[in-house]
Amino acid sequence: MQVSLEADGNTRENGNNAPGVTIAGELWIETSPAGEVATRFKIEPTKEPKQIDRMVGFGRQSLMLPGIYRLEDGTLTISMPVPLSGKLSQKRPSTFATKPGDPFGVFVYKRIGAAEELQPPAWQTDWKTAFTSARGQNRLVFVDYFATWCKPCHDMEDMVFVLPSVRERLADFVLLRVDVDKNNIARAQHVDAFPTFIVYDAGERERFRILGERAPLIFRKAMDDIRSVASKFVNASDLFDQKKDLEAEFLVGNTYSHLGMGDQAREAYARAHKLSEARDEKGSAQLADALSAFTFAREGNPGRAIKLLQKLAAAPADRDTEALIWLTMGNVQRLANDPKAALEAYQRAQSLAKPESTAYKEAAAAMASLQ
């Protein structure tokens, strides 16, 4: 196998018998803040050729991003968007030869001027201590269920968690790492695939679950979504602590609905319905059902949502609840791209609602946006 590195105008080659992919220099990479674009790199000569093992933060799909990395016929071409730095000349691209069909990755020995940034986050290891910390700090708990024999677990540790952009996102959480072979926590939490990452509130209620190894871009997006609503789940946890379970379940359901997580939203609304029935609050139970119906429209099934809402509207608990049902119907009709039906639903909601109510104001605003 032959590997060519264009450095200072010189081409260095190593023998053909080395297994995998080898290089005659250490490859240093620095990425953009988003992590998907390599902004500069340089190659330092080494005494002995080294095998390219993997690239921190980059998987095969990242290597195939147009205009950045191209893998064709077993040759990886790296095209940098800015002038190359360090000892490497302005020549581009540099090529690395590898056997066609082989999984390919490049190990980043360090980042230029930022080697110290590639550090793992600080994990707690005691379940009780972590959740006590979460309650004291008003935070959610991010739990990494891992096994020492799990290669994808180590890949996440070595390639994803060390990235500054990932550590920045994890800093908002209490971090807990659970070795699944040392206790029965994973079994109790119904975790049977690794790695699995679960976000809990301080009351040990599961809020999000991420299954399997994730590329940095995908993992960061998932964490951004979670962070965007973290305060909602912290508030819900406080409501549960205050025995305001019904209010908490509505908040949980609305938050999941906002994220487009229909199954989780419907589960929360179902719990709200059950609590309402236990208190003989028919209007609250119907509101939970109406909001649950709305999640189907968010999932692209407005027809199902409309049928459920029509059934509720046929026997409303009271005038205020009927107004909320028709307000929800208007929102569904908007998602169904039927502005005429939406306007009619909003008009009906406004006619039923008290002028000082939220339903009245929301219906008025919705009608104004349609006219």
C-alpha cells in the first residue's frame, strides 16, 4: 500500500506491506466551531510510519461531504477551504491511499493550538449523588449507559464527548456514567442496547432517550433540542414536587408536542386525562384529549385529529372547554392547509370564549393572521 503526503513540496512514501492505512507523518486537524469543516491541518514527520486509526469527530459520512472530503477508488482527497498552515505548503489537495471498500478514518493526534481542548467531560458515577446534585442545581441528569466491552461506547468517548462543542452542550446537565456490568441500574431502566443515553429530571423521570452511537453533528442537534426545553422539564419536576401533578403533565405534554414527539406527548396527555377524571374535572380531561388529538396533525395526519376533535365538540363539558376545542380545531385546519375551515373554527372559538380569556385572544390573533 502506498500513501502520499504533499508537505513542503516533498512526497513521502512508505512501503506497500503495512496493514490498513499508514502515514509518514502525524496529521493534525483543526475544525470550525460547528465541527463539520476542517479549517486547517499540517503534517509533522514521524520517525516511524503510523497507521491511520480514526478521526475525532468525523465518521465515514463526514468524510464524504462535498467539497471537503472525497473518497473515490480508495483514495481520500482532502480539500481545505483556507490556506494550509504550519509546515505544509499551499499545494492542495493532499491524498491518502487506502484499499477500496475499507472503512476509513483518520486519527487526530491533536488540534493546532487547541490540544488541551480535547478532554473528556467530568462524569459522576453514583446515582444517588448525581440526582441530589440535580435537585440542588435545578438541572436535568444526562446518563451514559456504557460497557467496557462496547466499542461504540468507546468511540463516543474518544470521538464525540471530547469535542469542545459537545462538552459545551453537556455542561448544562449533571453528568452520570453507569457501567452496566457493575450494577442492575440498566436493567431497572429497561436499557438493553449500548451505548444508550437517557436524560432524566431530578425526580428520576425519563425525559429523552438517545440510542446508539451518534456522529457529532447529529448528537449536537439532539442535545440542542433537549437544551431548548430543559427549563420546561425542570419546572415540571418542581410542579411534581409540589403535588401539582395535573399542571405538570400538561406542561410535559405541551413540551413534547412542541418538539414533535407525538408518542411522548400523548402519554403525558393521557396521564393528565386520568388525573382529571379522578378529580371529576371533565373540562380538563377534554382539553387533554384535544391537545392529544393535535399531535396527530403535527405528525401529518390532520384527518385523524379532526375526527377526534369533532367527537369532543359534539359533547363539550362546558362553554370554555368548547372554545378551546374549536381553537385547537383551527390550529389543525391550518396544518391541513385549509385556511377557510381554520378561519371558521377560530370564529367559533372566539364566539364561545370570554373576551378576557387566552382562548379569545389567541383566536383573534389567529384570525388576523389569516385575513
